[in-house]
Amino acid sequence: MRSRKKMGLILVLVLALVFSIWTIYPSRDQSTGTVHALEDFEAVSNTDDESSYEHYLSMHASSAKPDNVIRIEGESYVQAEGGAFEVVQGYEGLDGKAVITPETGSIRWDVPVQASGLYHVRIHYYPVEGKSSGIERRLELNGQVPFRGADVLLFDRVWGNREEDIRRDDRGNDLRPRQVEQPEWQLASFRDSAGYFEEPFQFYFEKGTQDLMLTSLRESMAIDYIELYQEEDVPSYADLQASYETRGLKPAEPVMLKVQAEQAASKSSPTLSPISDRSSPSLEPYHVSKIRINAIGGINWKLPGEWIEWEIDVPEDGLYQIALKVKQDQLRGIYATRSLTIDGKVPFKEMKRIRFNYSPSWQTQVLGAGEEQPYQFHLEKGKHRIRMTVTLGDIAPLLRTVESSVLELNEMYRKILMITSNQPDPLRDYQLERRIPEMTEVFERQAETLSSVAAYLEEATGEQSDKVAILNAMVVQLKDMVARPETVPKRLDTFKINVGGLGTWILTVREQPITMDYLVVSQPGGSLPDANSSAIQQVKHELGAYVASYTEDYDSIGNVEQKKDAITVWITTGRDQAQVLKGLIDDSFTPDTDVSVQLRLVPPNILLPATLSGEGPDVAMQMGEDIPVNYAMRNAAADLSKFPDFEEISGRFRESGLTPYRYNDGVYALPEQQHFPMLFYRKDILNELGLEPPKTWQDVYNAIAVLQKHNMEFYLPIEDTLNNANLVPNSTFAMLLYQNDGTFYTEDQKKSALDSEISMDAFKRWTQFYTNYKFPLKADFPNRFRTGEMPIGIADYTTYNMLTVMAPEIRNLWDFTIVPGTELPDGSIRHEVASATSAVMMLENAGNKEAAWKFMKWWTDEQTQIEYGREMEGLMGAAARYPTANIKALQQLPWPVKDYQNLEKQWKWVQGIPQLPGGYFTGRHLDNAFRKVVNANENPREALSDYVLYIDDEIELKRKEFNLK
């Protein structure tokens, strides 16, 4: 009886599970990739901005467009300077000569123009092997950059899978194929690198001999020729279809050519590597618990201009339809757009904008104008290349409009800030409408503009969403501030938040991700595979995945087979980093050394208990700066200086990178990453204020006076004390200390040196920034930098990566350089800063120290660091640029030349902060003394002297604990 009840209960639960999956299960519809049905939105941007492309076009709106092609051979340049330019014959299969342009310098040609007018410009180039990043050039015509956008022209490299077939590890999981460059000669038009303009740029050339110059910003390229030309008109599908009938073209015989998307022939970026998607058992290939590489795209295929190309082999001439199995589950309330070319040409106008609406499930989309109207493509027998490129399509004018609005609203925010400060008096009437007469007019105009963007977006998508809500929130506030201008000062914070929200909106909408499983070329109207799995398949998938969560080892990465020499390595960062590292290990380390590595992904806090219990690894990676010496005190870390080739290996790093790991004449780790502060500044705002980036601290004081006069701020970093047990000494204090020959500890490292006169003076100057100049104790520098509240500040150099990716609206408006220094009597300037590092360390109880040392040498080697850095940036984009501690490796990572030179200048001044027993009190009590001065108005000398006693006591206590003399 009891067993019957049990069976009945189990049956009810199974039925409930099946019913719940069935009710939420998406319908297996077959939708059509459609083009836009609305008229294009007319961008509302500031044509008064003389540096904008819109202004440039408006100036030449009545100019002719001569229908002739003017070719300038690359080797016929008239001047080249600043680099090693070389003319070569037959370069990489080219029939003729080409000029190789290095990553620095400028090259100039004379252009014989027969007729004045607007021309497109294209270049036939070859990407010379370099640092794996896109090629960037600045264009000047007759000595001037014609408009903003021509100052950074981007040219793609070509990438592909290194192996033709997907490899598997010894546990049956697919390995993500490494992306390698597959360079080829390409013909590319000069176009907007941000994708805000769909068509290539047009340039005005006067009749006669004109001057065209390209300046290298990043990477080398070989140039065959440059052409001035006119883009051909692309016919509409209706016109093309009429020509099909005239030419007697017939639909193809029944056929289905299925190309797996992950088997792309080539792509424009290493980020576009194939991916594993486990969202549905309908994906091809599929396994319930093993990793299968079965799709491409996703969040990696999102930036305008990125393309993926597939090759198909058509059995006979005829008309075909093209269908895609895709998922667009990232952009709710907006749509992703792609353009399609076949063999380098857009077949018809509608293929410039293929729309993919939001859908959380996989769909089979037939390219067409409606459910029953698939487009027919004429393909001749043989091989063809189908390329899909991310394009903004009809979203582009919306983005240009909102970006223009953000810049104008930020400018108005700064004008208001200059009068009210960022903490306005709530009882004061600032009479802003009288003091800034244009304020209400700007607010009213921008409310109307943003309202029209929201209305267009709502009509285009047929729904209200968070994308529209952000715009409407801004509109409501602007209209209310027009009606009640006296309330503006009280609402500055929400105004700033809403404008920041518009900046985020730009970033979100500009990214256009879709994921693709496969594409199908078949006869028009042919039946297609279902995009989704059945309910039964879904139940099996969910149950199988649940069981696998108990049986599969998800901590180990890649191959686990052990050779005669084997080591265990623990890594504490994400799975992506671990998989890239394991791929490099299996590719080069294990084959070269015959040492197998078991790589495990573990939480950061597990190393200490594991080591104490004898279960720790041989090598631990990505350790904090304080850990190696703390372990060394307890005889738990191996002294690397005892290895005979240590001195040679240590030459890979600057001494500042090794300083934190030196202890008692030994070295207990090697640095992996090293980062340090740089000075970031807004070029546009400093130019408005008549300021230059400060070179000395006296320049900083002078700049502060000007900034505060306009209610702007200078940013200095302060560590967050919340949940921060290992507080490092403040970087501003370290700058002031090191630039004046100060030190944190005495020479014998037995006491703190913060009681010296140099330290006292540095501490007083540091605290005065907050007591006398009222610097904020806490600030979101990247966001305030975006709005212009903090147009200048000192921050870790990795902030560069964040601003590059997260602040597209201020691209080309900011820069970074070395930090302000201390001027010496002889006029020279010292720019010392302290660095922060992470390390790879060997545990003292490592079973095979020789094998572990081989691994550490391999990991910190120049080539490994370059490959890892490029792989991570290829996988996760520019935001993941790797701050390697290897001197030569940083030089080979994809930094623009000018930016790397700034980094190199600063790196030469970097000093490390020593670690010693009890040293963890230094950062903590330095911060305590600082806050006593700033918050309690205590005398700086007395506050620091009091806390130095605590630091000395802790150092002495720890030295006694570890029996140190």
C-alpha cells in the first residue's frame, strides 16, 4: 500500500514537471529575418560642431560626385617619416610592388584629381604580423584631419580556427579552438570605426594635386594602392527579382546545404571564436554533460564592423533561400542588425539591414520580407563566401542623436555646476535661468529630441521596454525643469544619474549580439529543421544535467592524464581564464617538458586550510601581494632564489615587481601582473579651461584652483576600507613619499620609517588635499570622468580599459600620461609611484620542485604571457587587456603606440612596497591616521606618530613570533 502511494506521488511529480516544461516551452515558430519597415530616423545632432562628419557633409552638400576612379600606387609616395618604410616586390603573392608601413610614422601621397567633388576612398592592404590587434591610421587631407572619425580609421585582420576539427580533452570535453591569424590581401573602404554611419565616409577633393597622408596609430600594414571611387548603387529586391524573370533564372532543385556556424571559414576578430551553448538539446552537436563547441557569436559578436564568413559549395546554378538558426536573447526592447554579403557584394538593398528581434529561444529565421516571402538568392555552381557583419542599421541615427544629447546635457551640467557646486545650498535661489539664459531652451530642445527617439523606438519594436523607459525618464525630468527652473539645483544628482543612464543606454544599444547554431541554403520554400527540441527531449536534458552535476568533475580543467612528472596548479580567477591557461599548457608546456599539469579552479580562501592539512597544490597562481611572504615566514613557501637560473629569470621583471616577494635574502614568488597609477585627463575640458596636464605637484595645485573655481574636482585615489582586511598603503601618499627619497621601513626592515621628516611632510601634503582643498573621500571616478565633473585624476592604468569600453560617448576626448612629479633644484622631475602586483608561488611541500619551477618559468616567459594576454583580450575584449609584469611581453600586447610609450615612461619610475612580518598594519594604520586628520581635525604629525607606534609594536611582535633576530 505504501509503495503504491510512493509510485503515485512520483507519477504526480513527473507529470507536474512535464506540464510545467510544456507550459513554459516556447512555440516552435519559424520566423523570418525582416528588414525595417519604417522610414529612417533623421539624426538630430549638432551640425554646428565644425569637427563633426555631419557638418563636413553639410558644407559639401551641393558638391558633385564624379564617376571616375583615381588610383594611387602605394609605392609612389612622396614622403615618409618617423618609421622604417619599405617598398617590396611581390609581397605575400601580390603581383607588383607594395609599401610596408610600420606602426609608427607618416606616409604621404600626391593625388591627381581631375574633377572636384565628393569621393569615397578605399585601400588594398595586407595586415603585417604584429600584436594581433586591429590596424589604426589617421587620415589627413592637405595637412588637416577633415572631420572627427577620420582621425581613427580601423582596418581588420583576418582570423580563423587553428585546427580544422574541434579537439577534445581526455575527459571527452570539446576544447575551444585557438584563433590564429590568416592574413590575406583585403580591399576596405574608409568608414566610421564606431559604426554610426552605414555608408563609407565621403571626402571632398578639389581639382588639382591634393595631399593625402596616413599616420600610423597602431600595427603595421602593407599598402598596394589607394583609390578614390564612387560606391555602386545596390538594387532593391523587387528590381532584382524582375531581372531574375528577364534572365530566365529558375529555383534550384531540392537540396539542403547545412553549414555549422562554429565552422566559420574566417572572422574579423579573435573574440569570435566558437562557443559552447547548453541552453537547448536541439543544438548541433549536443551532449547532456560534456562540453560541446556548437555555436558562434553570443555576447562576443556584438560590435559594429565585426564579421563572420562561411563557405558553401553549391551543386548547381539556381535561386536559393538562406535560413539561419539564431537566438537573440540579450536585447529586450530593441533588435540586433546584420548585413549580408555574398562573395564580397551586397546582393540587394534589403541585405544591408537584417533584423533579429528579441527571443529567449532558438528560432529558424528565413531571410525574407514576410512569412511566405523568402528572398531568393542567385548562386552559381561552386564555392561562395557568405559574410554577416554587425551593423547598427536604422539604430545608428538614434545613437548619434542620443550621443549628441548626452554631450550637450553634460556640457550644461558642467555650466550649472560652475554656479551651484555639486552640493547646492537648498535655501538659495541661484537664478539659473537668468545666469545661463540658454538653459531652458537646451532642456526643452533635448526633451523633444529624446522624446522623438523614444517614440521611434517604440513604434519600431512594437513594445514599451526598459530601453524606452530610460529615455522617457530623462524627458519627464527635462520638461519639469523647463517648467520649474528654480528646482534645478536640488535635482542635480538625479539629473546626473539620468544623463549617466543615457550613456549606458548608448553602450547597451550599440552592442548587437546574436548567437548562431547553423545556416541552411536550400531551394525556395523548402522544409527546414525545427529550431527547438521537443518537450520530451527537454525533460531528458534537464534530468541528465541534474544527474551530471553529481557525477562530473567541473573543478578540473582540460586533460587530467598524469605523466611521470606531474604537478598540481591552483588558479583562483574565472573559468574563462582557467580554460585559456589550460589550452596553453596542453599546447606548449606539456609537449615541451613532458610534465603534466592538473589545473584546478578553486576559491581564493581555500589555499591556507588546504596547505595546513597537507592537501595544497604545488603551485598557486594569482596570489595577492601579501601572501607569499606570509607563507615564507611560516616555512610554507619555497625560496625561488635557490634555483641556479633564478637571476636569469628575474631579469624578465622590473625590480619593483620582485620587491614585495623578497624576504630574508630569499624570493618567494614571481610577479604575474603589475599595475600602477597614471594621470587621466579630459582633453576637451582642459582645453576649455586653458589647462595643460600637470607635470609637477605645483602644477596640480595651480590646476586645482582653476577647477574649483568652476566647481570641478581633481581625483586622487583612496582605497575602500569596507571588507578590505589587507589595506595597501595609499598610492598618492606612496608617490609623495618615494618622490622625496622616503621609504616605508628602515633599511634593516625591523621598524617603520614613517616617523621620518620626509614621511611626515608627505603625510601632511597628502592630508591637505582633503582638509584644505576638500577633495572627496569617495568618488566614482570613471563615471565622474565621463560627465566631466572630474576632468582630471590619478587612477590605476587599467582604468584605460574600462573607459575604452564603457564610455564610448567620450572616445577621442581623453588621454592618459605619467603622474605629476616632484621638481628637483636642477629642474629635473621625479615621477615615482608604487605598484600593486599578483604572483605565482611554489609551496614548500611541492612534490616535484623542479617540475614546478619549470612551470613557473614557462608561465612568466615572454611568449606565454603574450599568448595569454592576447587570448584573454580575444575572448573577452579590450576590457580584459592583461597587465603583465613581464617587461618585453607588455610591449607586444595590443596597446596603441603612443599609449604604450606613456606606460613605459611611467613604469621606469615604479617602486615596489616591501612585505615584512606585521607589515599589514602599515596600510591599515596609515589610513586610520589619515581619517583622524581629515575627520577629527587632528594634527597630521601627531596622528601619524601615534599610529607608527602601533605599526612598530606589531612588527616587533611578529618578529618575536617567528624567532627573527
